[in-house]
Amino acid sequence: MLHMVRQRSLADPENTSLITEKCRRYPGARLILAHAARGFAGHHTAEGIESLRGLDNVFFDTSVVCEPYPLWAILNTFGAERLLYGSDFPISQVRGKAITLGDGFWWLYDHAVDWSDWILGRPAPAGIESLHALKQAARMSDLSGTEIQRIFYDNAAELFGL
């Protein structure tokens, strides 16, 4: 599992170059890129995902990614066979969500905003926000029930030999 920390994640050529080099050097290793390849700013994932096409040992998890665009980019490039559901417990219990903001992202936490005058809703747990994003990406990708089952169970079962 790799947690990318460079600001632009997959849009950073140093990240994609290193990932490509390591995946080719160690074809028997399986690499999971956490948080949809740090897809909190979805356009970064979408911008760089194509550079990983053809790597048979790279996978992605959905952990607390709260917008559909990075998940859709992964599904569009790699298919449902490379995406794994992840909850990122206990972070999934925090009320709020990560949102794209400019060329980055911001965690909008429940406790960071005065919601007393806001009548249009309250933040849900990040895990629920992440499930909403995955549902939207699945609809955008017209996934079948079998493909959705792959994301929630079959891919992990195969990957870990369960």
C-alpha cells in the first residue's frame, strides 16, 4: 500500500515515474495506491492515471475519497477489476468530506464550520460521503452488479488469496 504525499499525486511525473519503475522491476509485487491514488483532488488522478495503463500489478482503493471523479477515472482506465472498497476506519466516522479546492483539496470537517444557520443539511460521516461518491462513479461507468461485487469483495479476495 502506498500513500502518496506529493501535492499533485498522479499528476506529478515523479510519482508516476517511480510507481512505473517499481511495478516493472517487481512484477510479482502488488501495489495498492491508497485513497484512489490520493484522489482527494480528483483532477490529479484523472490527469495522471493514463501513465499507469499497462501495469498489471497496480490497484486502487476507495478509502474516504468523497468525490466521484477520481473513482470514475480509475474505472474508465483500469475497469472494476482494479478498484477495492476501503473504509479507512476510523477516519470514515469523522463527519465531513474532502473536497477539491483549486489545485488541491480541503477537508471540510463538521467541527470546522458553524452550521447553526445552515438549514440545507449537516455533514455526514466521511465513509458515507465516500460511498455516495462510489455510487455516483458506478452509475457514471454503468457498472453491472457483478462489477460492483468485485469492488466490494471479489477483488480483495483474489488479491489476498482468500
